[in-house]
Amino acid sequence: MSENDHGHIQEHIKVYLTVFGALGFLTLLTVAASYMDVSPMEAIFLALAIATIKASLVAGYFMHLITEKQTIIWILCLTFIFFLFCMFIPMITVIDHASLS
Amino acid sequence: MQIPYIVEERPDTGLNNSKLGIWVFLASEVMLFGGLFSAYVFLRMAAPVGDFAYWGSKLSIPMATFNTLVLISSSMTMIMSWASLKMKDFEKFKMYMGLTLLCAFIFLVVKYFEYTGKFHHGIYPSSSTFMGIYFTLTGLHMLHIIGGMIVMGYFWLPFGNKMWTTEPERFTNRIEVAGLYWHFVDLVWIFLFPILYLL
């Protein structure tokens, strides 16, 4: 391994440490936010927003998605569409009422 | 027979097959947990008002917060073990991989105390809808932790990591692929923590 490559990895390690610190801080922030006096909808939005930021940091930096090849990005985009569809299936129950009469 | 393109990139995908394989597997895992998250939303919408909050209040937030920090730390040590191999430092790899295994073990121990605490108070998966989905989601996640520990343990032990002396690049790729799986397990917990313990 050349000196250049070694330095390149060292730069990456600095980024990993920063992300690690951010993840720890955001975890404590999630817990602190859960004690805030907000409506249930606001609490859900807040908790999921922080979780999404944390997940993006893990996926982007620890899993190297920000520098990953297009093939993987497209696979994940397709997966995300199916995931969203899966998450919205329960919403159908709001408009689908069985008639009891 | 050797599986082709496990170290070098395939010209058509621009990736080696190991990496493409793990990402397709992780996509299927997203759908596995996605289905269960969807079930959680469905059950929560159908539950009486306050039911999920009532049963959720029986869970230990300090224990779960500690476990979240442990899992995040394990992700950090996992990526450091891969970075150590990239810098050709095998001793550091062994140390960081050992720390990752230790974090995974601590996570399981805390989970053991959480589960036994519930059972001690007569709370089981059959106690309520919330507890049913709680034990299903955390149980499946725990199985993933155990699966990851088996793979990482194999690479940590001498018979698993002897490839480092013969094919260092291939061994580094193996650690990268195992790391991707491990970060995914961390990522799932990042969502499980707030929806089960805090909301």
C-alpha cells in the first residue's frame, strides 16, 4: 500500500469518527425529544425524522453509499419504492370499511 | 471451481459479485423488515387509543438507549476492522473485530435481561398486540445479531482468517461484505428503537 492510499484511509477514518459522534448525539437527542410535550403526531414525526437522519449517516458513510456504483443505487431505489408501497398498505384500511348492516 | 469476479469487478455491473450479492440480499431484508413494520403500523392504527403507549411504557428506555449506543459502537469498530485490513494491519483488525463481537455479545446480554424481566412480570408475546409485535420484531433482529456473530466469529478465529496470508484482497472483501450486513442490522435497530420504546 502506498503512502497515498494510507493517507486516504486515514482521511476516511476521520469521517467515520465524526459520523460515530453524530450518531451518539442523535441517539441522545431522540430520547430527549421523546420527553417533550408535543402532540402524538409531532412526536412520531420528530422521532422518525431523527431516525432517518441516523440511518442516512450509517448508509451513506459506513456502508459507503455516497460513493457507491449506480447499479446498487438503482437496486435500492427499486427496493425503496416497494418498501413505501408496503408501508402504505395499512392506509387502505382507512377507506375500506366493511359494512355491518 | 472458482466463483468468477469475487475480487475483480465485472465489466457489465462495475462491481464484484460478492458486493452485488450482499446488496441484493440486503434489499430482500429491507422487504422482510418492511413487511413487519407495515404490520406494526396496521396493528397500531387498529388498536384502542393509548393501548400501544400503555404497553410501550412497560419497556426500559435506559436499557434500549444503552443498547443503541452499543450497536452504534459495534458499527464503528466493524468499519475500523475493515480499514485496518486496508492499511495491512492484521493485529488491529483482530482487535477491532474482537471489540465488534464483544459489543454484539453485550447487546444480547442486555436483551436477555430485558426479556427475562418481562417474563418475570408475567408479560409474554400473548399478553397484548403490542407485546406480540415487540417480541416478533426484536426477536427477529436478535436472530440477525446472532447470525452476524457467527460470521464475524469465523473471520476472527485463526481457521477463518488464514485466507489473509494467501489472498489478502479477497479476505478484505469478505470483511467489507460482512460489514455491510452488520451496518444493516444497526440500521434496522435505529428504527426499532424509537417506534417500540419511545412512541
